[in-house]
Amino acid sequence: MTIAIIVLLLAIGIALVFAEILVIPGTSIAGFLGFLFYIIGILFTYDNFGRTSGHITLITTLVFSYLFIYLSLKNGYWKKFQTEHQMDGSANDLDIGDIETGDIGETLTELNPSGNALIHGEIFEVTTKGESIASGTEIRVTAIDDNVVVVSKV
């Protein structure tokens, strides 16, 4: 029964570390729990079976973990779970064209506080300082802050 518990702890440990590396990287919780299961399983071995068995379990666990992860990455099995698309833009990539402070435009949607407006014949996402502006209202660009076009009623 004790051996089954040790094997189960080590298997859960390697599964969690494996999940942390390949499936859910960056969360650290699965990796932390995986190493915790490793430690508990190895310490449980030392406590119940002595120093020699503990050393053997420690070395076997480390070698098996390394080989399992290395071989899984090397054979490309996990590539079918990965996306092959690449992001081309960024969140702050906004081409505001020739818009300058003071330009006049017209709202296409209600600005509550943000929406779309037509400025120089192009549609832009704009925002207000908190007020609501009805659709079809003439607006003026009051500021351009970090690619955010701020407008107000004329």
C-alpha cells in the first residue's frame, strides 16, 4: 500500500510539472504543486524505506522526469496542441492618420463615453471625457493621448 501511495504521488507530480511546462505555462500553480508532490513522495520513501531506497527514488524520479519531458518535446507530439498563427499587431497599434487637436468630425454611433466617429472621411474609435454624445452630433478633437482620440461636442 505504501509503495502505491509513493508511485501515485510521483505520478501526480510529474503530470503536474508536465502540464505546467507544456499545457498551461506561466501559471506556476501546477508546477509548484508538481514539485510539492515530488518532494512529498521522495520524503515518504526516505521515511518508510530508508536512505538507500530514498536515494534510488530521488535519482529515478529526476531521470524519469527529464527523459519524459525531453522525449515528449523532441518527438513533436505536442505540436498538434499548439497554434501555428502568429500575432502581427499590438494593442497600441493605432493609425490615427492626419488627425490633430481641433479637427471637426461627426459621431457615427452614440459616444457613451466611447464610440465611432467620422473624421476627415475616415472612421475612428473615439472617446469623451465621460459625457454622452448622441449619434450624428458634430464633434471636435480635444486631445490625442496614447493613441486615444478624445473628443467633445462643438
